[in-house]
Amino acid sequence: MTRLSVNINKVATLRNSRGGNMPDVLEAARNCERFGAEGITVHPRPDERHIRYADVRALRPLVTTEFNIEGNPIPSFIDLVLEVVPDQVTLVPDAHDAITSNAGWDTLAHRDFLTDVCRTFKAKGIRTSIFIDPSPRMAEGAAACGCDRVELYTAAYAARYPDGPEAAIAPYLETARAAREAGIGLNAGHDLNLDNLAHYIRTIPWTDEVSIGHALICDALYLGLEKTIAAYLSRVHI
């Protein structure tokens, strides 16, 4: 069964816009789990414009489901992950000034680097996932780096979904099959929402986990967090 991990970066963005501790990131994580979320995802960036490194440290003993830390494996990020030891680390090649993640790794060009990073994290018992675009070659390259999973960057699927769900998901299905044949697990994330999520899961039911933040937090402004998480779970647990 696919698991729903809630990315709480946007909660931290709102807090940081005013200063102080409203909303409380730790309380948000507790409530996400209480309402049924099966994981908590954070993506700390060097400028700490949303989730701060201190938040990651504070969250670790509180998360009772699965803790997933995303980020570009620069030295400070690697040190943080090795200190905190989450259940999963997701390697994302985002620039320090990127508004949000906007591309996956070229796992062929960066094979040596990614292999070293995967080896470092796996030595600490941390499941390692590599963020990739929908490309069978990138999935095969990721497997060669020694990762446990890939996370498919689903922005293109979400953008193309309104014009034709089958065409939108075709490259993802092909890549998901390549990942499965390579013997690695499968995650997905970015711009998945209440409209497009169910089709994705029905088509690729062996997806291990979806990580959803922006759309889910936006929906929670209208529906409330509890109802929103229930709605997302209904599309994941098909």
C-alpha cells in the first residue's frame, strides 16, 4: 500500500513570515500524524527560509511514523542527516536559491558522487532515495548508484494531466517499470493533488510513498487539516 508523507515546509514558511512560533511546526507534525499521515517530510535549505536545521533536530524525536529529509547533499546537509538519522533521505539537486525543486538528478553524469553519498547514508542505516525525472535511463542509473528508491519528479505529470491523463502518466509508468526491474523502490512527489493523485496511484500501484506538501497545505486552508489528510488518504489507499 502506498504511504502518504506530508511535507510541512509551508507551515514553516508561514511561521517565518511573521516571526515567533505561529504556526508551530512541531504541533503541525503531531497533528498530521494524529490525522492519519504515514510520514513527515521536510526539506531544509541553506538559507532556512522555511524549515530550519533546528526544526529538523526538534522533529526527529517527535515523529512516530516515518521521517524523510529531502535536500541537496552539500556538506552541511550531509552532516545534519548523519546527526539526525531519519528513516529516509531523499537526494534532490536543487540550487541554493531555487524556489522549489525543479529537476531530477542526471544519475549517469553524477554517478560517482551519488554512489559516495548513498554509501555514506546507508552505512548509518538510512534508506536513500534519489530524485529523478521520468526517464528509464535515470532510474537504471540511480540503481547503479546503490540507492534504495527513486522519487519521480511529478511536476510534468501534474501540468499535463488536465489535457490527457494517459499521455501525462505514460513516461512515469515506463520509468516506474524500469525502477521495479532494477530492484529499487519507488516514491513520487511534486504538484500531486486531490485531482490527479488517484489516477497516478491506480496506474502505478506499486508506488511506495508519495510526498505532498504545497497542495495539501493549501487545501487545508479551506477544508481543515484533518479533512484534508483524510481526503488525500482516500486517493492514496485505493
